Amino acid sequence: MNGQPPRQSTFPPSPASGPYNPHTPPPRAYTDLHAPPPTPPRPSPVPYNHPHRPSFGAPPAPPQVPQAFGHGAPDSYRFQYSNCSGRRKALLVGINYFGQANQLRGCINDVTQMSTFLNQVYGYRREDMVILTDDQQNPMSQPTKANIIRAMHWLVKDAMPNDSLFIHFSGHGGRTPDLDGDEDDGWYRIKLYITRNQTKIWIGFDDVIYPVDYKVAGHIVDDDMHDIMVKPLRPGVRLTAIFDSCHSGTALDLPFIYSTQGVLKEPNLAKEAAQDLFSAFSSYEKGDLGSVATTAISFFKKATIGGSARERSLMTKTSPADVVMFSGSKDTQTSADTFQGGQARGALSWAFIESLKRYPKQSYLQLLNTIRAKLEKSYSQKPQLSCSHPLDVNLLFVL
């Protein structure tokens, strides 16, 4: 794999590439870089809320009073930021998939580096970490589906306000057709298949992660991870999630996703529907009736059901707890393995650690931008910031 260009994949596969198999993970792209890493942004005396560079003045600490949700939620609905002064627990999962197709090289290194970073910089004790990697001999330490799910339950058990919980996953990720209607990331990829007996429409996709035994046990879906790790949390409990895997943009199904300008992202369904309608007319003029059917159905879905996925997500996936996630890529992108400091690493895992080592006092927005700045010259992937509640991105990132 040394020197091999990134391997991009589409998941699920197109009809031309064979039948859809939910137990086949896409490869995580690999790039072997021997050149020095991109020059990180230099600090400058600018206001703390500058979107691209950390400043000399630290951002304000999170407020310690209940916050109103807004965004159409009931007036009585509140969430609580954590100050991360309580107990610290971490679950770190790294899977290289030894001896399997699409074997990775940097995932176990990611976990090793992350555990050291959390211990030395943020005071996470080794005895309060569960580490699952596929190079361990103890069967209970193998990153199987059962062990990962058991460890997720352990992570959030008995969590109290101002506790700081941390989950890091480095491995393969993928996508599976959404069955509960809470995903809106598939609207512009609706595919229509007409056979003699049935018509199939894929509307959206759930993000999944692949345990080491995925061929036997299957994948773990974002809906399940949300139910296990987000729903049980009380107000003021902090869960920080780092998902360094392909198609991981909404791996915990957190409904509030922020741009590098600190703007809450919302799908422009009206614009997408209009584009589909224009495409349908163009196909009709060319006599391409198959494309007319596909784009017309896409237009119909956006025009009549378009907002329902977003609304359902906001209604069912918000939380009064303080859940924040940095993911390695958008839902539609692959993530990359890289080569840093003489060893293979996951690009997001490396950038997250290095950004906080160099700039310990950053806002959420600054951290998102310094991570992206480290990756943008060499990678197409765009790390994402999402949250279980409306986030003031200019507050100090705490862990």
C-alpha cells in the first residue's frame, strides 16, 4: 500500500457493481505521505471568535446555567453545557482488520496515541479507559460487535453532570439504507430501480461502523449508537466523540451540524427540488424517459416529504446533555490513512491531537478550522462538527 493513491469507493454500490451487500465495508483511503505535514495556522492577535486562527485570548468558558434550545423547541426545553470537572472515562476502538480485505494500517496507532494524549494532557486515568484493538490476545479486548456495544454501555453508565466521557473510533465506516426516516443526506442520491415485479427507492442512508467480526455479526448503525450513548445522558454530562472513519459525518445522529463559519447547516430542499425539476425537463427534451422518472420522483419526495427527515431528527435526536462530535469526513466522503511521525495514522485522529497540542485553548469553531487546515492541502475529506444541542461555537472547547 506504500505510495498507493487513495482508494475511493461508493457505498452501497451502484447496480452495475453488483447487488447491495450491507456486510461489505468500503476501503478507507490510504495516502503515504513522506513530505512534511501542512504548515498549521499561526496565532495572531485577533478576536477570539476569528473562524480560522486561535488567538492569544482564550475563548469564554461554557456557561453553567441551563440553556434554551430555541429552533422551534418548547420554551421549557433546556440543555446544559458541561465544565468537564467530574469523572473522566474513555472508550478507544482501533481496528486494522488483520488478514481481511481492505486491511488498514494506522488505526491501532491512533488509539495508542489518543490514550497517551488523554492521559498526559487531560488527566484521563488508564484504569478509566477501555481499549479495544484487534492486536490483543484477550478475547474481551477484541473489537467485536458484542464487545464494542458492551463497552458503549459501560461508558455512559452512571454518568453525572460535569462528567467527561470520550469515545474514539478508528476503522472502517460505511452506509446502509435508512429505515426510520431520520436521515436527509440521501435526497440527492435517490435511485429508482424498476424491475418486472417491484420498484425500489433508496431515500437516505444511516452511517455504520464495522467491528472486526462484521462478516459474521454485522455492522453497528448510528441509530443504535445514539440510543446507547446519547439518549441515557443527563443534562450537563459531556460526551466527546471522534469518529475517524469513512462516511462518518453523522455517526451519532446528532442533529446540529456546523460549518467552518460557525453557521448551522440546514438542507436547502427547495433549491434541490428545483434543480431536480429542471433536470427532469432537460431529460424529457432529450427523450431520456428513465431519467425523467428518476428525477421526477426525487422532486416529488423533496417537495412533499423534504422537511420531514430534518424535523424528525430534531424531534428525536436532540439531548439535554452536552454531546459533541468531530467526524473524519462528510457522510458522502471517505477518510484517509496517512503517514506521520514515522508511522501510519488516521488523518483526523492525527490532526485532532496535533491541533490541541499546539493550541490548547481554542473555541469549537477554531478547533474545527485548525483541524481542517492541517488536512486541506493533502486530503479531500472535510471533518465535521456536530452537536446534540444548539452550540455556541465561540465557547472554549473543553474535554
